[in-house]
Amino acid sequence: MTHPLTYPGRLPPTSGVFSGDRYVPLRAVGGEPAAAWTLGGEEDGVRLDEHLARLGAEPLDQRHRVIAVGSNAAPGQLYRKFVNQQVRPVIPLTLANVHGIAPGVSAHINKYGYLPAVPVTVPGVVSRLFVLWLDDAQIEVLDASEPNYDRRLVPDDIHPVTLVSGVRLRGCHIYVGKHGCLAGADGVPYPLESQRELIARLLDSSAALKKLCGDTPDEFIDKVKDIAVREAAYALFRSEGHASAQATGPLSTIET
């Protein structure tokens, strides 16, 4: 939050289990579901289902599966969202291959200044993304932290999700943006990239946006903290054809 140009934050290099102030690595076991994957660190070799049972946490088969396309995969962001909640944050994060969905850029600006991620449908692409496994209380906290998104069920027949161990996952959810996505003049959604590169690209493509928000990403971050400037930038995204509804795609037709 204090360094908006670092969004989406530090993503872990491997699957793992987030538990408030710890992130324990999790090793995939070929051909096995996530419950049979094993932990590293001090819990080396312990199966995930056994680890959760020891902690008195809900087993995987009683949890909601949510695909993260942005900062929800960053332990630092999860810590921020759960630290002041009366909910125990024991949350497995497992890497998976998601077909036909990629991280794009929402056509709105967060109050801290960054442009957050949003899922976009891209036929033929396969994205390596984290799946969060949340119990009922945890998913309520996460839902409440996403006012600019609706949680939707991912249609398995259109967007298959497969764990890196090779096991197919069904019944995954994803947060779909309410503002659409940013796209070029050709309608192709912008991919999520570093905030500095993304903001520089937007400023270079619009003299009006540069006049409103400054010449550099740092100036942009400073100016859009003003809600009036953010609203004016949204209007420019729409009037100059950079805002596309493509972010929802077939996901918008599926109920939560």
C-alpha cells in the first residue's frame, strides 16, 4: 500500500501454506491431489492434509477454491487483509495451470494509486496461477476486501484448471472486475506488467492523461490519490477507448 509501484507485491516462488506470519513451502507430488502434497521447512515431509488436521483447520475438501490473478497471491497482501480480522488465516496456496485466462489490468485505479489486476479471457493461453483454498470464514473476509470485483464460478468446460501435479480441479472461483479491463486500440487487453511500465505506457498513449496525471509514473501515483483525478482518469479511459468489457467474458454469465 505504501509502495504502489511494487503491485502486486512479492509473490512466492512455490506453492505453500500461509498462516499469518509464516509461509511454509509446499511440494507438489506428481499425479496426486493437493491434500497429498508435502511441506518443507520445519514440517518437512508432512502431508498437507495431516498438517491442516494438526492445526485444527478445515480440510481441503471443505474449502472454497479461488484463483488469484493479482495481489491475493502475495502473502504480504493476505497478511494485511487478515491481520485485524477475527479469522484464523491458515490458507494453502497451490500452483495450477489455468486455460484461457490471463492476468490483465482493471480499468480503474486503486485509491493507493496502482492499477490492479483483473482476469481477461485469452483463447489458447495457459497461465500459471495460484489457487487459494479458503474456509467459509476466510472467504467472507476476502469477499469483503474486493468491493470492485464479483466472485464468479469458473466454467470448467471453457477454462480447465489443472494443478501442477497433473490433477484436474473443478469448482474454482475467480474475482471478475466490475470496471472491465484496459485494452489497446485493437481491443486486445493489456497484460499485467510492472506498474512503472504500465503507467508509462498509458501516459505515452494519451496526451490528456499526461496533462491530468503528470509525465512520470511517480507523478501519476501522487496525483491519482485525489479522488477527483481518479474519476477524471476513468472518464478518459472510457472516452479514449481504453476501457473494454472483455474482462468479464463468459465468466460474467456464471453465478456465484
